[in-house]
Amino acid sequence: MPRIVGIDLGSSTVKVVRLETRARGGFEVAGFHEAAVPPPAEGQDAADTLIERVSTALGELKARGHLDGDVFITGLPGDAAAVRTLKFPFSDPKKIAEALPFSIESEIAMDLDDIVLSWAVLGPSARARKERGHETEVLVAWAKKDAVQQTLNLLAVHDIDPRHVQFDALALAELHESFLAVAEQRDGPTELRTPGGTVIEVGPDAAEPAVAIVDIGDKRSSVCVLSTPPDGPPRIIGAHTLLHGGADATRALSRAIGLSLAEAERGKKKEAFIEVAGAKAQFPEQQQISDVLKGAYAPVIRRLRQIFQASLSSARVRVVKVYLLGGGSAVLNLDRHLSEELNVKVTRGSAVSQALRGALPIEAADEAPEAAVALAYALTGVPSARTRTRIDFRAGEFAWKGDFDFLRERAPAMIGWAAALFLLLGGSSVAQALVASANEN
């Protein structure tokens, strides 16, 4: 069965998760590996040399045999792609395809010839279902052609031709289907009060419950909001990229305390903490570190609050739980701080780590959230009985040609087999005609 490799091309580390599919369905995680992206040399610009340095990390993973596979899947970050949910008064795919270019033209500041477009029908909106209307929601994503080509060129150097190029925030929905939803069922129904004591409205006119999967990376953070109605399957409400991440906290600590970036990064993950209710600072230095980290993560919290409010007003869904993932989330009490600020249940350690570590062959609990995006990419390649919402930037001129190459390479043999079969069938028909003629005589 095919081996599927999900590749997360991060700016600080490159992570890969390998899956092995089973003949009767399902999969098994065969490995999780990562390689650090080397820092820029002295005098080099970090942005200008990023592709070359990521390629070095990929080369290290390949040399160790961690890129052996049959199907490769990667993704683009939100600064190279974007996504919107549009509504149409019809559901015919042909009509939607014709209307999409005109509908998104006002949404983007680029020429349509410079982007790759991918879309998927979500179905009727929650409001349309309640009102028995005919409104159809369509998830539309577009990416810069230059960004898609750059990613393909980067992987081609290492003889990798990815079958799919996803949008990173949307891929996080796969984690919910495969792992996190199972944990939700085990934990039982959602509490009817928020951590701050606000009563969650229930009933036919109440907003649908939703979860947010938040992956805080090095330079950016990805957010996927999914409705979780009690009487139907989860639906993607939105996907967002925040141009803030763990590197902001590292730089802030480095400036405030006078440490090198490497020392600040180590200290952030091993010793730093954020003051929350029930966990107060004991020394002035701890208080200083807590204040610095709160300021560094404030832009993330502000954008999450805006996203949750927009989901409530536009899609009538209320985020009741946040799953916190990514290496940038590895700060003591960050989950509790977000919970206090957003008035939403936030979980990082127990539920997330248990759900993901049950599948990943790793020992450290903190590694499970860091592997989330690579695992999500790999999961999108696993056959499923449920029809998934597929967004793939290998479309148009970038369409994956592996299947066509397979046919082209075997075309001569296939033509020969077809000719032989034609002759056999023709000979059989002639023989049957002669027998029939002899019987008539």
C-alpha cells in the first residue's frame, strides 16, 4: 500500500510525518522526523536565504532516509495564499465555476492570471438550513503562482513531486476528523458555561458550537474554525493566517533580558512562564518575563478574538473550545492565559498530546503538537469514506501529472495489448461466422 509523506516546510524546522495505508482501509503512522533550518550566515539576509536554508534541512532528512515514500503532500502558508467563504443562490458546480472569477475579483489585489484558484462546495449555510433556503456556501482559496512554483522547485531539487499542495490552515481540519473529534466524544458534551462563567445559549435559535484549531508556528500562526453541530458532521467555517508566532516572543525576551536569540528560545520553552490565576510570579524576574510574553502574544489573542466574533456574527457559530498546537505554543501557562483572555476553554497538553501521541511514534509530549501540521498534510492523502472538502493548489498549469506520466510511459505496451486483443476478438468473430455459415448449409 502507498506510503504517504506530509512535509511541513517551516521557517525554523522542516517536519515530516510518514503514514502507511492499510489494505482494508485506515493507516498507521510510521514515523515523525524533523531537521532544523540552519540560521543565516553572518551578513546574510534571513529572508533572502530562507529557501536555500530550508533546502539544506530537506537534504538532511533525505540523507537520513526520512523522505522515502510514494505520495508526498505539502502546503502553503497564509502569506502566499488566502481563503474566503462565498455564498451563491445556486448549487450547480458549472454555474459556480463560471461565477467564481467575477465573485473574487473584488476580493484580491492581484490579476487573476497571477493566481491559482481552488474551491469546494460546503453546502447550505447554517442559516439557510434553518430557513430552508437555497443558499450554497463555497470555500474558495487562491495562491500566488510564484509561491506554488517556488515550492515545487524547492522539492524538485530533492526529487520530490508533491501530489497535493494544500493551504496549511485548512489542512488542520483533518486532525479534528481523525483524532480530536474522538477525544471530544470521549469527554462528553460541552460545558454550558465558559471558563469565565458566561452561560452558553442552547436551543434551536442558538449559535452552533464550534472549535478552533490554532497552530502557533515560528513566524506565523494558522487558525481553522469548524462548526460541530450535534446533528451533523463538522463543517469548515474559516481558515486564517496570523503573521505572528513564537519568534515574536523569542525576540521580545532577547531584547528585555539581554540574551542571544538561541538562549532566549531555549529559556522560553524550558523556564519561562506566563502569570495566570492560581500561578503567580514569585520573583521580580519572573514577573518581568511574564509581562514580556503577554505583550508578545497580545497580537495573536487580539486576532483570535476578532476571528471568533466574526464567526459568530457572519456564520452563527460560537467557538467553545480551542486546540492549541505548534512549537510556538510551548510556553508554560500560555493555554491558560488564552483561556482567560478569550473566555473559551483552551487545551494544549492533555487532550491534544494524548490524541496525537496515540498515533505518533514519539516519546516527548511537547513534540506531538509540533508535528501537527505535517500530520495533517499526510492525513489529507488517506482515502476516506467521507467526502472531504478538498482545496489543492496543484490545479491548472500546476496539476499533478504523475498519473499521466504513468500512462505515457506504458502507452506503447498498452497499444500492443489492445492490438492483440483486437486481433483475438476479430479472429473469434470470423470463426463464429464461418461456423454459423456451415450450419446453415
